[in-house]
Amino acid sequence: MRNIVLLLLMSISILCPLAAQTSWTADNGNGTFTNPLFYDEFSDPDIIRVGEDFYMAGTTMHCMPGLVVLHSKDLVNWKFLSYAFNQLNMGDEFRLSNGKEAYGQGIWAPCIRYHKGKFYIFSNINGHGMQVFISDNPAGPWEHKNMGGNIYDLSVLFDDNDKIYAVYKYDEVKMIEIKPDFSGYVEGSERVIIPAGNAMGEGHHIYKIKGKYYIISADYSPMGRMQCARADKIEGPYETAAISVKETMGTERVHWTDNISLGSSVPETGFKFKISKPSKDNMGCATLHQGGIVDLPNGDWWGVSMLDFRAVGRTTCLSPVTWEDGWPYFGLPGNLGRSPRTWIKPTVNAKVEPHAPYQRSDNFDGKALLPVWQWNHEPDHSKWSLTKGKLRLHTLPAKDFLWAKNTLTQRGIGPVSSATVTLDASRLKDGDIAGIGLLNIPYAWLGVSRMNKNLVIRWYDQAHNKWMEAASQPLASQPIFLRVTGNFDEDTAWFSYSVDGESFTNIGDSVLMPYQLKTFQGTRYALFAYNSEGKQGGYADFDNFQIDEPLADRSKNIPTGKIITLFNRGNDTRVFANPHGTLHFRGKGSKEYETEACRFRVHDRGQGRVALEAMNGTGFVTVVGAGLSADVRLAKEESEGSLFQWQDMLHGQCMLLSLKTNRYVGLDPATGEPYAADWAGSSPSRGNGTVFNWNEGK
């Protein structure tokens, strides 16, 4: 039977080529996907299925409009569907008025549900309680009810007895019954269902599956992981288990702002930020955590969870779910708790072409902003417009960029991207500043300022409280082109400008894009205009906002049909086909380092699966036995053990997932032992011996 399966796989080796994409999509176009689902922020994901349609809701904090809902037919390709609201109208803090702000507040950790023909989104706003949004159509419009109470990090279950329950809180998990008209809570129904000390966390997701109650939560003490509790009755007693641990997808922690403050952009009163560097393999909370599970019509189960992806912030990954002993483990049989970065797409009836969730570039010719845009806090709608194919922002008084009203943002997108915009600053008045920025704490921007009736190009980095003006003469009235480029995998960005739209000049130093727990968001691209002298000024016109993603096209990231070398990042050696019959390694300077024994042909076996043939004639890299050390062999004939799921780690890096063991080929850098196929996954630094740099023909 195994040989038949192998022949079938080999017969489809010339199936779909990898699709060339201009914007990140997880779909590789060959029947596989590569995490993350989105290379931009999508935090606190919750997911449901209604028939053959999937819906996912995510956190939007203080950004408006808020509570985003996406739709998918295959769990991999998603499209924007709606926002649950345009604005909240809940006070000055949501409007940046009277010295109040809502950074890090707003609406977060939503729960999306479907019951008897209606869609519901439940979420919390600090200081305002639980909110519920109700609609007959997930595309909206949504009816909003404020239920109040201190119900946070919640999940809701419509039980079989027509009662509605919410579970919430950290560590000590509580439950309360909701009135059927959503006017409030059933008096006396609040109770503790899981006492503190049972390793449960926050961000709960409750389900009833085959008569049992399951609660999935994110535990961050002492490090991020996903916990699951189960019981025969909703009130308990519950037993708990960890269902996802240590999974970082080979991603290190981001640079971190330790002392969180809005700071100041005024040179005389600059705020000194303390920014920590990533600490190599320390995982902290930057692991797969906080997410939910969903079943397919065919009975398969999949899970979504968020993962801290450096400067883009928290985004979402997709994992196959394996049920074992009644627990829904994220991962594959034989490697429970660890999720592949690249895997076979879910089995659904729909045929979906790869596509990105948003159109990101905007020429502002439409009657409305594209849905990818969100305002930083609630805007003053009388002070912005889409006019003659341009975005017009009138300047309002603000002491700095973080207090500027009507700042228009969209999520920064990785791995690398640039945002370019055309700015007509001719109608700015003295004290006005307008441009493109990186919305973060600390922030940075590049813009045009009206000073003593002259227009001057200015750059500012809040982290170092550093200004710079372009060396060129003051601008005339012609438009200028502003650009910011971000390497979101390395937390760095830089700004440039052009007077002709073709030749760009860098300005200022590279800036850091750290993560911080003030906004709980990654770095955002932002268009802004404000007056620094405490008055209403003129206006700025923005046009042709263009996002470019040079690494979105991953069609050449699997070198099928090519001869390659594999360089192990853990011990700085090349993979070596030992004539003795095992897969070993050789360091630079050894007699085999430049020989055919360190070169392999990559054979395409369909759906992102490959077989590696050693060019010295020893055979195919093949896993035998249980994949223990010395059980990665060189075999003259290809077999099922010769199949590997190529894991695209980007940047010319990969892992090899054995389809015999569902574990990775790797070695211990310290021991000198040969390769094994029993490794659970990569370390955050990618230095534990499982990640390779591959090079063609070298």
C-alpha cells in the first residue's frame, strides 16, 4: 500500500507550480500553505464555520472602524468582509480629546458565534464592559448593545438547553449566564468553574463537542502555550492539558520597549526610551497562543492561534489538529503540540485561487477608503475628505504625532515592504507638518513642515529624539514623494524622499520598530497632518499610496529540479552524504566539503513534497525506523521514507519535515552525531540544528 501511495505522489510531481504573488498570501499555489496566514497584524483570532463558509474575527484595539471580520472557503485564503462598527462614541479618550487617549484600550479579544440564523460578536472594552454585535449577515450591518460588567477575555457558548454562557477571566476561570435578549446577565449565575492554580490562562474559547465541554486558553506564565480544559458538565469539574507548546515557527522575540510612555517629540523634553534586544532562544510569550478550533464538513479539525511575528505584531497561524485521548492537540501524529510552518491545505469542496485579504495600495480615486485603512482613534469627519482623487487631511492642533487627529493607518506587512505616497504640501500653513510615519511607541516619521513660510523636508526618530532636515533648498509648490521601507523580520526601517518619483534619497538613520505593551500592536504605516503651534492650519493632499512587497513572491523558494547544498545553521557545516550510508556533516576545509557528496538534487513529488538525491551516487536521503540518530540513511531506491515536506522558512532557509515521522531532520550541534528525523521543531534562533540555508549549485 505504501508503494502505491508513493507512486501516486510521484505521478503528480508536475502539478501546480508555486503561484507568483505580489502581496503576501499563505497559499503556495501547489496544494500547501505557509504560515503565517497573514504577514501583518491579526491578533486574538476566533473562528467559526457556517456550512461551507468560515468566518474569523480579530482585535482592533483603538483603531476605527473596528472589530474586523474575514471570510474564507478554505481556511487559508481570507477576504475582508466587514467591520462591526465605524466608531464607538464612548468618550474623549477614543477621540484624542481633552488630553485623553485610548492607546492599548479600545476593543479586544472578540468571540464570534452563529446561532439560529444570526451572527454574534462578543468583546470587551476596558471600563465599559462587554459589547455584543448582532447581525443577520456577517457582512453587516451590525446592531450594537453594551452589556456592561467586567467580562473580559471571554468566550460564549449557546448551549443545547438554549442557555447562553460566557466564560472569562485569567487563571481563575469564571462563568456567567447571559439573558436571552442580551440586556444583561442572569442574577446569581456567576460562578468559578476552574479554580486558580490549574494552569489555565486567558483569551478563552469554549466549545461543546460530542457532549463534552472544552475551553481553550492562552497561558503566559512562565511562557506562552495553549491550554485546554474539558468536563462533562459546563460547571465542571475540569481537567486540563497543554495542547500547543514551544512553537515559534523559528521566530525570535522582537526588540522590546521596556519603559512604555507616549513620550514627546519636543527636543527640549524628549523621553529616553529603554529598548531591549531579542534574547536569542528565550521564548517568553512569543509562541503560538490564544486561538480556537473549527471542524470541517469532512470531520477534520484545524486550529488558529496568534503568534508574535516581530515588528508586524501579533498575527495568525493555521495548524492541523490531532485528537488523541480526547484532547485536540495542535500538530501532527507523532509530533503533538508543534505545528508545521508549511503543510497541506485543508480538504474542502471549494477551489480557491490564492489571494490576499486586502487591497493595500490606494490611489484615493474611490468614493470611500479601502477597508484596509483604519483611523488612529475616532476621526473628525469634518476635517478629512476624498477630493478629486486625493486624500485631504486638514491640520488640527497636536503636541506631537501620537496626538495628531485624523491619522490614517494600515498594518505594516512583512517580511519586507515599502510604502510610498505622493504629498502635495503647498496648502500647509506655518506650524503644519504632514507626511508618512511609523505609528508605534517610539514612532518615526518623514514629512514636510511649513516654517517661516518655507516648506522643509523633515525626518524625526522619537527613540533617539533626533531631527534631520534635507540638505536641499526649501521646496517649491510641487508634490514630493515620501517612502518608508520596513524589514519587519529585523525590526528596522528607513525613510527616503524623491522630487521626481524615480530617484530616492535616504534621510536620517535606520529606525527600530520595537514591540510594546502600550498599544499591543505592531508597527503601522500612517499618513498624518497636524499643527504643532496649537491652532488649526491648512491641509495636505495625499495621492497614489503604493505598497510593494518584494518577498511576497515565493514561487522560487523550493528549488525543485535543482542541485543544491544545505548549510546547517546550528553547527556551520554542510550536509554530507556519507558513503558509509548515513547522513552526516562536513565543515569548511574538509576534503568532502566541495565535492558531490555535499550536493543534492531536489526532486519534485507534488504538494510541496521533495526527495533529495545525493550527487555522489549514494542514493536518496531516506528515513528508516523511528527516525532516531543514524536512521537518516542513503538508499539506492526511493521509498515512502524518502519523502519530505519542504518547510519554507524564507530568506533562503528551510527545514525538512519527514513524512514518515512527522518530525524534522536535524542534529545536535554539540554532540557530533549524524542526522536524525526525530526533532520536534526549530528553536527561535534557528540554531538548534534543524534549519538549513540552501544554495543552488554551490
